[in-house]
Amino acid sequence: MSMGNTTQNPETAFVDKRALKGALLNRGRFVFHSDLNNFYASVECLLNPELRGHPVAVCGSCEQRHGIVLAKNDIAKKYGVKTAEVIWQAKKKCPNLVTVPANYERYSFYSHAVRKIYSDYTDKVEPFGADEAWLEITGHRDVHSFDEAKMLADEIRNRVYLETGLTVSIGVSYNKVFAKLASDYKKPDATTVFAPESYGSIIAGLPASDMIFVGKSTEAALSRFGVHTIGQLAALDDNFVCAVFGKNGMGLVRCARGEDTSAVVPESESEEIKSIGNSSTSFRDLESNDDVRMMCYTLSESVGARLRRHGLKCGTVQISIRESDLKTHEHQIRLATPTDSTRVIAEAACTVFASVYNWHKSIRSIGVRACNLTDADAPRQLSVFDADEKRDERLRKIDSTVDSIRNRFGSTSLQRAVVMCDSRLTGACVKGDF
Ligand SMILES: [Mg+2]
């Protein structure tokens, strides 16, 4: 960089005056925001090559009862398919739309695989949903300039693609707000750098509503004062902003000036996941303890597998019962020792159920949730009963064998006898969440 005016700091010589303070506050800082492109739809296209080249929508459930679009690929986007619209509406715009059910297990797997790559570059990774994350790159040994930051971002993009088959867009900037703005700027599969020098030429001209935290109502309020761009927002007078929009408004204006100095807050795995649950709506109502048992086992399979994959155990098992009139209630049971065993979780769920439900009504759906999570290798009190230890060890072996077979051959390759009694129940759409 050449020296502009000798009275100016050379690092900020070309910075728009609205962004000067922000550039100084964040001097020497490099923040990435990484965003997996069309995440759910990309994972489905990756795992089902026959979907590629077709408009694809991932749906909450592909049945009539509650089918809405959760995510779509770029081809479906071109037809005007929108997130959260119902399937039949989407199909009216795009008759050959291929709908696939959401498979949260898969997305969670890829989400963690990608975060693991990030963690090779910094221990400060702050996830934002399943598909986005901020990375604090400040202090990285190879990064002393925005050119070097861009090279590192390109390397991360390459690795994510080579190792997972997914593409990400990465925004590189000097604070979190502008890093996010940058990752949205160019999609898919791109790196965008918003250095302080890009303020006047690009950032200031972007719509204020592109900025995180600016929702529909804020956008409307701002436009009543003729504020449409980030630059216009940044140029507002502080006293005016305080009087009209208050403290929150002032925070927004500071962000627009690049004065966001908030830290990238890493989240450890066990903090991030508070509980792991799974619920389902089957094709018919549940009518008996046997039905419930079958369902509890089906749901516990994925709850247990997810616990094991994350290296967690649960101390409490919670069930939710949704009756045919949609009244829902929850019950829980504390386990003697934390577990990640599918069978222990399923049996606990059945036990609670049997103790609280009297079949005055049939059941629409049931949920199983593992709560009170701890690290699997955290020290724990040893059971005083030798028999328990032996049983636990045996169950662990069964679970890990089942996991590895399913990882190789798919989740339905191996089923417990108990869940095979009625495929109309257990073949139903099972949805996971965090
Ligand atoms: Mg995304």
C-alpha cells in the first residue's frame, strides 16, 4: 500500500471516513464467515447422484400431512421455489420438482465434518446454524494481510470440497458483521474479501437489509427516513439515531460503520448440543403398548447413534406423548448411570410411558429425547453391580457393530426384530432435531 496523505495512518489511507473508526478498532483483525451452499439440498444431491441436474427440494415430510420446502437447489430456485412454501405450491411453479425427505442425521454428519476442517485453522469457530460459522483467523501464522487471508480462505474452500464434496462461500473481513455480509455477496463456491478499503466502493452501496440484524420491520422503519443502504445508515447523525431508534438503533449504525468488535465465541461440542431428540408421526395412530414399544425403539436407534457419534451420554430420557386430539405432554426418567445405549434409552422410554399412560385415547405421535448430556469419557462412578458393568459392555459392543454396519450399508440395513412388526409404524417419517 502506498502512502496517501502523510498525516494519515498509512493503514487507513484509503478508508472511507464513515468507516475509519471501525477500521482502527479492528486493526489487524481477520474474521471469516463460512456458509455451506444450499446445504440440505447439496447433501442430498451428493448422496443421490441421480438427483443432479434436476430441480430438488428437501421437505419436512413428503407426505400430505405436513409437507413444506425446507431447502432447494439452484435449479429449483430458478423456478421460483421458495423455502417454507407447501409442496403443492412449489410443484405448481416447477412440475418436475423432485422432493426428498429431510434426513437430519446426514446433515449433522456433514455439518460436523466441515467444522472439523475449520478447527484445523483456528480453535475459535462459532457455529451459526448447521451450515454457517464464524472463524477468528487473527493471529494465524500465515495471515498478515487480506491477500494472505484470501489465500487461506481459498484453501479452506478447497479442502471442504475435496473432503466432503460440498461447496462453501467464505466472507473475509475485519469484523463478524462484514464477514457475513461478504459470504452472502457471492455464491456459490466463492471467496469475497471486504477489507476496510472496500467500504466506499462496495459495502456502503449494499442494501441495509443485507446486513445481519436488519429484518423486515427495521428495513421499513429505515426507509421511512430515506435510509436504504449501509452507507446511508452509517452516515446518520448519532443524536438523531438515539432519539428516533434508541440504543438498538445505535448498535445497528455502529455495525454499518464497521465498528462491530464482537468476538468469535467458540462453542464446545457438548455445550452446543443440549439434548438429542427424535420424534415421529406415523401413518396410523398408536393403539397399544406394543405399538409404542416399536416406535420407542425406532426413535431411540437414531438418538443412541447420534449420542455415540458425538461422544456423549445422557443421564435423563424424556418422552413426549401427543394424543389424537393433539394434546401433548412430557415425562422423564433419570437413569442410574449415564448411557449412550440404544436399548437402555428405548427401555427407559417404554418404562416411563407405561407408568404414565392409561390409553384413554390413541396417540398421534411420540418423541424420545436424551437430556442431561455429558461427555462419554467423563469420569463416572462405577456401578457397584458387576452384572450391570457386564451388561453395559455387551450392549456397547452390539451398538458399535450396528453403527458400523449402518454407516456402510445405510440406516435401514439392519433392524431390530421389535421394530419390524409393522412397517406402517416404523417406516414412517422420522424427524430429528437438536
Ligand atoms: Mg447456507
